[in-house]
Amino acid sequence: MGRILLTFCGLVVAGLYGCGQQGLIGTSVRPQIAPSVKESVEAESSKAEAEEETAVEAAGAEINYEPWYALGPFYNITFDQVIGPESGPDLTKVYEQDTPFKYKWRLHPEWKDGDGLDLRLLANSSMYFYRIANASQATTTEFTVGTGDGIQVWVNGDEVLKRFEVGNTNTEKIMAELNQGRNTILLKVFNKSSASELYFEK
């Protein structure tokens, strides 16, 4: 009988000890759960911040370039000779020179940016190129222009490039300030004696 009682007591003590261990395990597990929840919250917060940053970047200025207009070529002139568009292009105006020719702006929707245009200008002649850049907000943009001999570039009436190097075909990167809405880009290409080409990449 004494052995039975001792055995019963031992089982009770072991049961209580086991329950105590389960209680400790249950308590010790909970603190480990908390960091996981915290990490999950932090991960969601970081994800939201990343999405917000992406949305801000995607909300940057969008620039839409309209097709080119071209005027000319004008013959037997010098690089610095002013024809008229320099002071502001007028797409409705007819330009005249000391030749039988009259010049009007012509639209060229077939011209693709990034493709070199073979202008086939004669010696001592020039052409003008004009287009509109529509910006969703004020911004700074960069574009590349290239040609041989002489080139001038105006953005919103301000001269941003003037170069005259006979026989050299170079490209120039131009940083330009655009206003929200409509912006004008005007190029003058002059050929002194060599082959002429125009390159524009936005």
C-alpha cells in the first residue's frame, strides 16, 4: 500500500512538473512570436514606402515631342547671316531670299529621332528645323544633336548652342530647362563645304 501511495504521489508530482514545463514553454514561445509580427509589420511598412517612392518617380515630368518642321535650304549665305526664324519661327510666314525661291515651313512626321538625316545641302547653305516639346511639368531635360560644320540651337528663344567647325561632324549633349506645357526647339544647320547631316536624339 505504501508503495502504491508513493507511486501515485510521484505521478502527481511529475504531472505538475510537466504542466509547469508546458506553462513555461507556452510563455517562452510568445516572446518569440512578437518579433515575427514586428518584422512582418516593418516589412509591410518598407514595402509601402518602396511603392510610394516608385509612384513619386513615375509621377515625374513626361515630355511629348511633336514632329519636326523644316525650312529651306537657303543658298549662298554665311553661318552668321540671319534669315528670320532666329527671332522666333512663324509657321505661317513665307520667307524670301535673293533667289526665285520662296520658302515655307514643311511638316515631316516621317522623320524619326535617332536616325541621321542626310540633308544634302550645297556649299554655303543652311536649313532650319523646328518642333514643340510638351512637358507635364517644369523640368530639366537632355537631348543630343549632331551635324557637320555649323549648328545653332535655341530652346524657348534662348540660344543654348552655337558651334562652327568646318569639316567636323560632332554630337553635342544639351541640357535644357523646359516650362510646364509648350516649349519650342529651333535648330539651324549650316554647311560650308562638306557633306551635311542632322542627328537628334531625345
